[in-house]
Amino acid sequence: MPYVNLKLIKGVTREQKKELVHEITLLLQRVLNKKPEHTHIVIDEVEPDDWGFSGMLTSDWMQERKG
């Protein structure tokens, strides 16, 4: 039973989530021969203030990028 936990910054639309779930399921089916009905995908949305990379919060990086 594949379990995929996908963490994303908040702001992804429902349609985008549907497409991600669909495409990840197809990928696991194609590459690992896993049955779609056994594949579980969980999407966690994270606030930009709760995610950091490159030594800074994502919210700060987004502000700098707008510049």
C-alpha cells in the first residue's frame, strides 16, 4: 500500500490537488505496478510563515521576490 505525504505551501487550488492526486496515482501504477485503490495520498498545506528554506521563512522570500 503506497502512502504519499505531499506538503505544499497554502494556495493550491482544489483542481490542482485533484490533478496531483491523479498524476501521482498513475505514476505509482506505471512505475511500481501499484493498484490505484491501494494508493493513499495526503496533502498537507503549510503556511508560508511555517516553512523555511535557504535560511529564511518562505513568507520573507516571497516578499523579497515581489521586491
